[in-house]
Amino acid sequence: MRRMRLFLAAAYAALLLPLAAAAADPFPAHIDLPNGFRPEGIAIGPQHTFYVGSIPTGAVVRGDLRTGALSTLVPPQSGRAAIGVAVDRRDRLFVAGGPAGHGYVYDANTGATIADYTFTTASTFINDVVVTRTGAWFTDSVNPFLYRVPIAADGTLGAATAVPLTGDIVYGPGFNVNGIDVTPNGETLVIVQSNTGLVFTVNEQGVTEQIDLGGALVPGDGLLLHGKTLYAVVRTPIDQIDVIDLAPDLSAGTIVRTITSEDFSGPTTIDELGNRLYAVNARFSVPPTPDTPYWLTQVRK
């Protein structure tokens, strides 16, 4: 009888172990996106909801980080692209429009178009976006400007303005300013220049100051600023996320470690949920086809 009780206890414990592991982290580490979707940007909203845009079609999918379930929020839009995305507290999704020179605002619940801004008709690539309490800021990887959409206290969106980038930054051939994030008080932006690997702070007048990384370069794509820690997605020489400790005044920083994953395949942008980071695998080195798989990868901070 004692042997039977021991056997049953061991069997019960073996049954509980995987259940306990699942309960410890119910969020999947790998979430498939639609085949052929060609994603780039990600934004995480309330209730572990995420949004990912499609570069060539302008479509946006909405998903659940807990279940991995997906639905189409914005269907493919003729003439539109979806690069970087950001969601605000009013359930609006701001989308960088890439070579079209536009920025789009969608209802994050219905997918309806709220606004369509034409930032420039010149050759351009509107790459990423971040939203503060007072405005949405879009980067341009070709031209030395940020584009600002003001947000009034009641949430009303105003007319867009082009803010010239001055100060330390110098634009050159190739992709320049890419990812962007903002300090919690909304007063200082942080940007990365992909072709030089330099990182800068930017004030609301567009004045840039280089962050001294002690000679280190961050040829990054997407950025995530959490307190005084900056996470930068880097695809060269290997797929990784550089973790940078910044000085209190943001004037300097040190790369303290890197985050890698066997599940990475050309990550571009990241967002966070608690102590988890979610990276979009855009797979730029893989020839795109209608059947090419794409996915999100979860890693721990």
C-alpha cells in the first residue's frame, strides 16, 4: 500500500510540474504571424494586446500575447505601407507610412481610419513613431526631419509639422534615423541612426545631442527606452538586442550586455510587457514569398 501511495504521489507530482511551468509563464515564447505578411513594427497595448503592421500592404493585425490568437484590424490598403506602429491611451494606432511619406492614425478597436497625414512628397521613408501626451513623433530615414502631430489635452489631433534635425547629427547615404522612443516625462526623444550606429537625444525643437557610448556603435533598428535602460535591436553582425545603461542626464551610456535568441531571424522592432520583450522577425535576408513564415519572439529583459 505504501508503494502504491508513493507511486501515486510521484505520478501526481509529475503531472503538476508541466502545469506549474505553464502557470509560471502562460505567455508563449513564439507567436506566428500570417505567412507572407512581411512585418516590421510592433506596439503593445492594454490587456496584453499587440499590433503588428505589414510593410508592403499597409495591413495591421491585432493579437493576444497570452494566446497567440490573431485577427485582422486593418485590411490591406492600396498605396499604403505600415512600418513602425504605436498605440496611445485613447486606443488610437499611429502608423509610419514608409516610402509613401504618410502617417496614419487608426481606431485600435475597429481599424477605421481616423487621420491620414502627408508629411512630404519628396523621396522619403517614414520609419518609426512614438506617442507622448502632447504629440506623435515620426522619423524619416532619408531626410533630416522629425514630423510631429500635436495632441491637445482633450485628445484632438492637430496639423502635422516638420521639425528639422539640427545639432550633432549629420545625415549621410543610406538609412539614417530609424527607431525612436521618449523619456517618461515626454520631453526628450531618443533616436538611433542606423547607417552610423550613433544614438542621440532630441528636444522638441529638433536639436540633437550625441549620446557618448565610449566608441561603441549601435547600428540599430527599433528602440525601447525603459527608465535609464535603452534596448536597441541590432542585426549586424548577428541578431541581438543591445542593452545600454544610460547616465542620469542621458549624455552617455554603456553597452552592458546583449540579448540573443535562437528564435531570432532578422528582428527589427521591440516592445515590452512586464519583464518580457517581444521582437518582430522581419527576416529581411530571406526572399519574401506568399508562404514565407514570420513570427514574434519573446525574450526576458
